[in-house]
Amino acid sequence: MAYDTCVYSRDEVIRIVTLAYEYAMKRRKKLTIVDKANVLATSRLWREVSKEIAPKFPEVETEFMFVDNAAMRMIQWPTSFDVIVTENMFGDILTDEGSVITGSMGLLPSASIGTYTSVFEPIHGSWPQAAGQNIANPLATVLSAAMMFEYAFNLKDEASLIRAAVDASMNANVRTADIQIDGEKSFSTSEVGNWIVDFINKA
């Protein structure tokens, strides 16, 4: 026999859901609350708290979705989502699923937002197997820096420039092997990084 216990406090959920609404206000004003409220007590707490907070953000379109349906819709209609808020386990699964849509985990930044301190990092982890080979895709790290500029320092113009540099590198086919088009030359980590730095310096 084995079992696991998942615990969320009301205050904890209030903080996270409020933060999600605040970010939704800065974007397309749409928030999807993903849960399993038909089965899990913790999910019912998330849904209850979200319904209490939603009226404070009347400009934000709020939708509730079970995690299994969200996983399907993320593949079929990814652009129907903007901001998603969910518990840790569901979030871990959905972010990895989302990486398939982009083509590589090397493209996805992440942020762990705290009340006083935040951490910005790629979702893919350290990948020690690639150490010293100069083959890792640096774009998730670069995009994590863009998130840091925007959300931690409120430097939106600088964040936009970093993202523009990444877009330009993709359009110029300056890409590492994991996302390069068949038949095109692949670039090393440092080559992609240097290209992005040069783009920013010339902007």
C-alpha cells in the first residue's frame, strides 16, 4: 500500500491565484484555472478561491478546466490559452507538454515568483550530459533573462529587445541542432549567444 498527501492552505492559494490575475491583466486578460475539482479536495479549494477572487478582476475572462481536458486542448488549440494557473503537479506536466508545441525544451523560460524574491530559469534543468560540448540551446536562458527584466525590474523595453533578438536569430536560422531546419547549418551555444549579443548591441 502507498499513498501521498497533497496540502494547500487557503492563504497560499489566494496568493498564487491573485498573482495569476495580476499577470493576466498585463497580457490578453484571459485566465484559465486548471484543476481536477471533480476528484480532488485540493482542486476544489483552488476553484473555490478562484471564484472568490475573480470578481475583483472583472476585465479578465476566467475559465475553469479539468487538467485532462486542458492537456488535450493545449495540443489542439494552444492559442486559446494565455495565462494558466494550476497546482504544482499539473503545472509540471503541462509545461513539459507545452515544450513539444514549441519544438524544444530549450525554448521555454520559467519564473518562480515569490513575495519578495523570484527565480528565473529555463524549464529544462542543467543537462549535465552536454557539459563542455557547446551544444546546449541557450534561448530558454536568454528568454528567462527577458522575463526577469520585465517582471522583476519592470524594464519592459529591455525585455522586448531581448525577445526581438531571439526572434531575429530564429528568423536568420542561427539555431542550435535541436531546432535547426533539416539541411541547414547548426550553430553552437556560444555562436548563438554571440549573435544575440551583437544584435542587441547594434539595436
